[in-house]
Amino acid sequence: YWSQGNIYGAKLKENMLELASEPKTLGELPAKGLKEGPFLFERKGVYYLTYPHVANKTERLEYATSTSPLGPFTVKGVIMDESPTGCWTNHHSLVQVKNQWYLFYHHNDLSPKFDKSRSVRIDSLSFAADGSINKVTPTLRGVGLTDAHQKIQLDRYSRISDAGATIAFLDTANKFSGWKTIFTKSNGWIQYNGVAFGKQKPKTLTVRGASVVGATVEIRLNNGTGPLVAKVAIPKGGTWQDIRVPVAAFEPGKHTLIAKATSEAMAEVDWIRFD
């Protein structure tokens, strides 16, 4: 499967090096707008042809299905919408590992002003009962569990409040040094899913934070009104400091974390870690 204006497919010989059939134009796909980067997979006897398509101004991920690997295909819908930040391309693949499907795709996180430099993302993908693909909402969090005893990068969040919280590069001259979370006012919050605490409750929480005038941030479990784990006072001064505070009792295991500002003063957080 490949693209040159349209998307084409052909059967391969046993040696996987030569074509066993003439290339076929998969003409049942949208006629208007660039289509490229096809990726095909089979699930429960259905062939899913997935592809980036410029339906408007930038690429979104769409798919069509067939009972034959070379069609005819029926366009079914959108896997992932256009990027809200305007990244023009989005190339992808899908894979199933241990009964879970994953969508690999790319974005311009590390080069926001130049979307030809791309970095890889991954998110979970699921199917409805009728076999249709549930639309994927991109996250910075991605997939997998994070060890609570390692640095938890809150800026790779699962969800973020509409106001009061944002992220930024730690060093705009060296974007590979990573990001930070910035709380700009009270009640701004970040949600980080999938933190594994193991069987023993941690005793302390370390927060690497900074605030010019001093600020407070609280950490809760599971949701915004869930158990309060720790309340952290970030001293004034504006320089990065590692603040260690005691942790309240809670049942260990796997949890979602909520970090929320409880003061109006601006606060920055690089990472947190349970010990």
C-alpha cells in the first residue's frame, strides 16, 4: 500500500519483493484533498485501511473498511481530528499488544514553530461493538504505568483545566531539556493517569518547584475532590527548589493524580516523586 496523489495497493509474491498483481487504485476513498501514508490491518475478518486526509486545512486520520484487502472499501469515519495547534501532517500506524490496541502517530511537540520536525506519540485505541473505531483524543500522557518512586513529569498530562494551568519548555534554547507545568491562578489543575505505587504507601513527596512570591499546590488521588495526599508550600524566590513534605495515609496500588493550585500566585513544577 502506498500513495502518489491517490492510494494504491497490490498483492505481493511469496518473496515479498515483487508484485504479484497490477497496482490498483483504491478509488472509493474521498476524491477531494490529499491522501497519503496508508496503513492497513485486519481485525475479525474486516480489513481497515487507515490514512491521513486533508479534508480541510491540515491532516486528520480517517479509515475505510472492506472484507477484501484490496477493496472495495467503504469510508467509515475519523480516527483522530486535525491538530488544534495546526501541525500540518499526522502519519501513523496501529498495533495490538496483549489484547490492547495502540495508535502511534506524530506531532511537532519539540518544534512547535516548524512542523516538519516530528516527535512520536502513542495513545490507546478501542473499537465499538459494531467494529467501528472509537475516535482517539490525543494526550501528552500517552500509555503505560509510571512508577510513583520515579520522577513524574506532570507536564505530560492526561487532562488539563481550561484555565489556570499550562505547560512550557524548561529552556527555550534547549527544548530537549523538557517541559514544566505552570499554575497561573487558584484552581488550575493537571491530571496524570496511571501511577503505580506498589504495595507500600510512600512516606514523603518531593516536588521540584519554583515561585517568585511563594505558592501552594495540593496533590489528590483519582479526581479533584479525591483523597488529599499532600499540600506543598513552594517558597518564594523564583529559583528551582526540591520541597519534601509528608504524605497522608492512603491505599497503595494504581492511582490517577491531580495536582491543583490553591493560591493565586504563579507556581512552576518540573516534576514530583514519592519516596
